[in-house]
Amino acid sequence: CALAKSLNIRLVAEGIEDEVTLQAIREYGIDLCQGFYIDKPMPLEAITILNERYE
């Protein structure tokens, strides 16, 4: 994580499937995550609507 931060690179963690893993990712300082714990796969249209809702 420190190398990525020093190079201004955002880190993405994949495969987050439970709260324990999500907490570990947060402790490491990883910027973004994805996985079934966050949400199930969805079509592009649904992602666009979700993104607009939270901007």
C-alpha cells in the first residue's frame, strides 16, 4: 500500500465477501473495493443510476 500511495496510485481490492475482509481492507488503507458483500453484479444501466444517486 505504501508504494502505491507514494506513486499516487489508487488501490482496488476485489473479492470482498464479508465484513471481516472489508474491515481488513479498510485497515490497510485500500481506496476502493468490490465483491458480493458490497453488491451483486449488475447491468451498466443499474450502475449508472446508482452512481447518479450517490454523487
